[in-house]
Amino acid sequence: MFQLQSIAYSIADRLLFDQINWAIEPLKRYALIGANGAGKTTLFRIMTGMLTPDRGEMVKPKNYTIGYLPQEELAGEQGTVLSAALQGQPELARLEAEIQKIQEQLKHKDADRETQERLVHRLGNLDHQFGLLGDMNVNRRQKNSAGIGIQWNGF
């Protein structure tokens, strides 16, 4: 269970909220409703660690992660909803970048045989890691998306 305990946050002299206590149970649905400027986005940013509260603490299980997709359009971003959601998966993004880099290096035939073999071996290891981490995350996303009423079809 994820818990907020006595969370307080101010912007300049304006107290946005004080003494927020919230226990968020796994697989439950919650709605956070409030007027514009009431602090909903700020609270989510605190929950994800993007901001630090003035007071209080968050209690979360070990290895617990919170996904957050900002409500604002990301300037200059293109792609699918899934690609935007995966921005919260830095390890997958790192592996993908390294895989692409090695694939580019392998396109150039000027590398000696030993270097090519080393790159192919590294690519195999990265692909295996990516598959394991990706499968784990896809399974978790399927479960989580069903929990909020989204039909999973790979987006």
C-alpha cells in the first residue's frame, strides 16, 4: 500500500495543501477531483518524486513504482500513447538506445571479425535483457490497464 502521511506543500507564500493523508490500496480506483490550481498535479508530482513536500512523508513498498503521464502536451513529441507511457521506463529506453547503437555499428562492414563477434554477443545479451524486462513490464501494464478499465490491445 502506498501512503501519504501529513503531506504539506507551499508555493511561495501560498499554502497549497496541508496535512494530506491518503492510503492508496493496490488495484483500487481513485479519483482526484478539484478546481484548477488546487494542487492535483502538484500532488502527483510529489507522489512520483518529481517534487519534495515541505513536510510529511510517503510510505511505499520496496521496488514500488508510480507511472505518471503529464496532462500537458509534450512539446515536439510525436508517437503513440504507448511510446509516451514507456517514457517512464528508463531502463527499457537505455537498453533500446544501446541496441540501436550496436545495430548501427554492425551495419558498417569495416570492423574486424573480433569486434563484430563482440558486438553480436553484446547485442544478444542486450536483447535478452530487453525481452525479460519488457515482458515483465508488458504483463504489469496489461494487469494495470485492466484495473483501470482499459482494454489492452498493445496500444
